[in-house]
Amino acid sequence: MLNLGKILTMVKESRQAWSPALPAGLPDDRPHEAANVLHSAALRLLRRARAADVGMDLDGPRASLLSVLAFRGPLPVTRLAELEQVSPPAITKLVAALERDGLALRQRSDEDRRVVLVDATPAGRELLERGRAARVSAIAELLVGLPAAELAALRAAAETIGHVVTRDRPHR
């Protein structure tokens, strides 16, 4: 079982090497300390992982949309705009770009013919999976050589983060 107090103390001691000080105006408590360290580490980790995306030949917005389509699609254009936090015209342009590349397709809903659903094509799913594999490999390279206990702690922390992030997400 992980001792959260011990881990936070270790993180606090090592934070000075790579994590900025807690932003002004935030309480100096354990949740904010952990959030500050996690934020810095997540940004660095995502930058490293994103470097593996060069083979996908997709910019960030198209890659993000393709990911939503592959894991949550098919979805109406209006819902995609909400999820990607862009306007309907912007999402329509992104969908058109993915369609042009053979990575997405539009189809009428069987339940309501007025609704247009967008989904990833098999080629889009395959491209996304290749990109995911490249990012996972890039992250795994960072972990090579870590002791089993640290790998277990990272996995447990990642599972906790995944649980916390998804528990309050509204299901639509």
C-alpha cells in the first residue's frame, strides 16, 4: 500500500529540481501541492509523448477529434463541437479535413434522419492506434530502468488519476 504522506514528502523534496513553485494565491496544502507537481509532470510527459506523433501527419485539433470519434463515436456534429470546445463551423471544417483524408465519415442517423453522425473509418482508427502505440513506447522508454516499486507506484497513481478524472464526468 502506498503511503501518500511519504510520497508527497518525496515529491516536495524533489520538486525544486523540475517543478515551479505553487502559483500565488493558492493554498499551500497537500491537494494543491500534489496538483502543482502533477500539472508540471503531466505537461512534460505530454510534450515527450507528442513528439512521437510526427508519423501521424495530423495537427493537434484533427488528432483530438479523431480520438473522440474512435473512442466515443459515432456522434453528431453539435456534440463533437461541445466535446472539442469549438464552434459548430470549426468542427465542420475539421470533420471535412478528416473525411478528405479518409479518416472519418458522415452518415445519417438510423433513429433520426435529420441528424448527421460522424465516425472514424477503419483507416482513422488504425492511424490513431499507431500513434497511440508510438506515444506509449516513448513513455515506456522513460520508465526503463526504474525499480519495480516505482513502476508500481506510477501505475497506481495513474489509475487513481484516471478514476478521479472520470468519476465526475457526466455520461451523455
